[in-house]
Amino acid sequence: MEWRWDWTWEILPRFIDATGKTLMAAGGGYAIAVVLGLVLVLAQRTPYRIVTMCVREVVEFIRSTPLLLQVFFVFYVGPQFGINLSPWTSGLIAIGVHYAAYLSEVYRGGIESVPKGQWEAAKAINMPVTQTYRRIIIPQALPPAISGMGNYLVGIFKDTPMLSVIGVAELMHTANAVGALNYRYLEPYTMVGVIFLAISLPTAFLITQFEKWVRRKMGMK
């Protein structure tokens, strides 16, 4: 007897649940990356050369190694040093740290696009460095960086299948499980592709519109 797909009661609910978990993994990882990326780029702009060099090397190391390797490292190597993390926590940390290194470069490009006259004006009025960044530099650096930040948001979403190797029940993990029910993988993999496409394209469009809105609000072209 030919096996039939019961999308309504068996397959579809599993994909809906997996989609939610995938979005949570992407959102959580991106939140970590946004904050940590800013910390990394500011740490590279301190007057302490040794700190700048060390952080720079760390960023280059993270960017030069695969995300999959980093996921394995956090989840499997951590316990050898007494750091036992759940698959979800390990996945979020790995994604967050990996993309923080890339976002730090996006931030750096935005900061360096701010005219030097802005820095000189802040120094002329003896404005503290922290206030200079918070009130002058970062607000002007973010609009040029939005496009790159948005691209990495979509990239994080598409990289969440990496977490399936440590047992996180995201979309690809669910597709493998569904395909194993009757050794038919074409349908679940196709479903995963459609879901990724249905989320990535609108997200990219919204990011573009948001960038245009921010530029209009700040009087930028």
C-alpha cells in the first residue's frame, strides 16, 4: 500500500513548530551578534594597543573558521572544561559569536564613514568619548550599516540548519526526521526550501524599506 502524506494532522504541525524554533534560534543569535558585534568593534578602537590587537585577532579567527566547526566546539569541547550547555544554548552562542565578528566589520565601516570633522568637533567641546559615540558617531554610523546588518540577519536564518548536527529541532532536523518515516526526503526538503524562501524574501524587502525610512528621517540620500 502506498504511503500517503498526512500534511494536516502529522507533517504540517511538525513543520510549523520547527519554523517557530528556527525563528527563535535566528532571532536569539542575531540579538547576541548585534550587541557583541558593537562591543568587538569598540574594543578595537581603544587607546590600548594590546587590547586592540588581541580583539582583532579573535575576530579574524572567528571569521576564518566555519560556523559548523564552532557549533561542534561549543557543544562538544565545552564539557571537557566543565562547561555543559544545552543544544539550544550552544547553538545560540555559536551563531551569536560567529556573526558578531562579521557585524563588527559592518559597524567598523559605518563608524569610519562618519566625517572626521564630527570627531574633531566633539573633542573641541571636551565631550567624553562615551557620549561622542552615543550621541554623535553611532547615530550617524548605523544608517550606512543597516543594509549589511540586514544581510546578515537573513544569513543567520539560512545558517540555522547547522544546529541540526547537535540535535536542535529546527527545520532541517525536522525534515530529516519526517523523511526517515518512509525514506522519502524530496517532499520535506522541498517544504523546508519553500519556508526559507517565504521568510527570507519578505525579510529582505522589509530591511530595504527600513533602511530607506531611516535615511529619510535623518535627511540622508
